[in-house]
Amino acid sequence: MARNVQRSVHLGRCLCGAVRFEAQGPAKWTGWCHCESCRRHTGAPVSAFAGFEREMVSIRGEAFSRFASSPGVQRGFCARCGSTLTYEGERWPTEIHLHVGLFDRPEDFAPQGEAFSEERVAWVHLAPS
């Protein structure tokens, strides 16, 4: 079973490599999100995120674009290849949430919880971590 690893540096990138990032230390939390906005942003039935304090994440390469998907919410994506990258919201003003699939080692970020489970697609069944 995969567990969140306490590595000191986590690297990741978008599909084309134009946007790269480095996250320092362990994630504050990891989880699945079932909300309709995440589904539409990613095109996937569920999203997996790792949350970090914004000051622990540095973006390298090209700056990514942001879209205001709802009041107080910005979703990041690569303007070159379209990869979904981030969630940032007023509800967690000091955090940046990175999609787990972007990390070079996504296995280090097994989701530990779920958000908006009432919006779950009926055929999605996740095994507990």
C-alpha cells in the first residue's frame, strides 16, 4: 500500500514540461475531490490533490495560466499543453493544491480522504488507503 512519503523535495511538471515545480517537505494533506468543477477542469471522474503551503512550492519554467472557475477560486493550467495544474482558493488562502498526477513520483501521495463525496460519480468506487 502506498503511503505519503516524508521526502524533502518533490518534483513535478506539466505534460510538455514548460511548467515545472518543486514542493518542499511533506504534503499537508492528500485527498480525492469529487466536485463537478474538478471533473470539468480535468476531464476525469475524480481528482487527486496534494496540499502544500504556497511558500513551500516554487514554479520553474514558464508561468502557468489561471482561470477563475468560481468566486474565490483560481485553477491553474499550462497555457502551452493544457495540463491541469493547481487549485487555489480563498477557503485555504495560504495553500496551493497540486494535482497528484503531475508529480514525478505520484505514488508518494496516496489520497487519505475525500471531498464533496455527495457529488461522486455513481460508478466511482475508491478503495481506502
